[in-house]
Amino acid sequence: DTEVTQTPKHLVMGMTNKKSLKCEQHMGHRAMYWYKQKAKKPPELMFVYSYEKLSINESVPSRFSPECPNSSLLNLHLHALQPEDSALYLCASSPRTESNEKLFFGSGTQLSVL
Amino acid sequence: SQQGEEDPQALSIQEGENATMNCSYKTSINNLQWYRQNSGRGLVHLILIRSNEREKHSGRLRVTLDTSKKSSSLLITASRAADTASYFCATVNAGNNRKLIWGLGTSLAVNP
């Protein structure tokens, strides 16, 4: 199984809602990532988990809260988002952060904040 | 963070033609990777070239790396409509291998 699975594929939420994005991989990878991508732009790194511990937070606003319950799962909890947070949110994994030689991406969650 | 630059930003070719896109970066690197992204989808890793390599092939893909010019090129030969996508380069910088530094991307359209 070489897949990274993200749910939901699409999400529309209001600015007062609380929602969560989910990501799962069963490749035994110990590094997992959240990226945000606006249309026609490169992905922007948000968070990196290494061995289930948060190792990089790219100064992301606190309305985004990551969680890594175990080595296969990664969540992104969303609360009080702004319309400018509308974007494609991508999860990725790699065997470990130290090598960074190949990231496996999920298909993403297209988020719209109204 | 410093981003690489890719050119052209957009490229439109006919099926069967070759497509070349370039990537420049700013600092010393450990490796450079190319990814493809179909519209609204996740990125797919295509190929990795290490700093001590000059050329690599994978199927219809050929990647070159010139560390003296801090640049790389991706050649797709005999293009197909299914190659229509955005292509991004990403570098792992020497001395900071914890994250990828992404280029701005090239949007490739292959017309049937």
C-alpha cells in the first residue's frame, strides 16, 4: 500500500465552525506533513511530525491545530478560519525527515471558508 | 524561505513534442526533486537527482543538474496529453535537510 488517504475531499465551512481534516498512511513512514496550497502556487509547509512529535511549525496561526495520534494518522483541526484560509490542504509522508528524498502526497482536501 | 524559480511559467506544446522546463535555486543542495501535480490533486514524485550527479533518466524523463549554475532541467520526451500538469522542482538544502524548498512551478499543456 503506497497511498496517503485524505478525508474529506471537499469541505465547506463557516468562520465559526470547527472541523477536522484527516490523513492516513500505512507505509510505515515516520514523517508526516501538512501543506497548504493556493491555486497556481507551490505548496507551503505548515507542520512536520517526526516519530509522532511535532518537529516543525512554520509559524502557522493557532486556528490550525495539528495532531498525530499514532504513526499512521495525522489530523488537522480547524477553528474560526478566515476566508483567506480557503485552499487545497495536502498531507504527505516520507520514511523519515532526515532523508527528505521522496514525499508521498494525498489527493488533498479542497477547503472553502465562507 | 528561499524559493527556487522555474521557467517557463507556462508551456504549451503538441503531442509528440519534447517539453523542457528549468529550475534554478539559490543555495548548495543535497538533492533536487521533480514532482508533477494534476489539477486540484496531490503531487507525485517523479525523479530525484543528487548533488554529485549530473544526469538521470526515468522512462521518458531526463533530468540534468548543473551545481555550478545552480540549475536543473526536466525534459519530457514524446509528450502525451496525459502529461498535462504542473511540474514543481524542490530542493533539499545542504545544512538544512528538514524540509523541501519548492520552486514556483511550470504549467504544461500538451495538446492532442
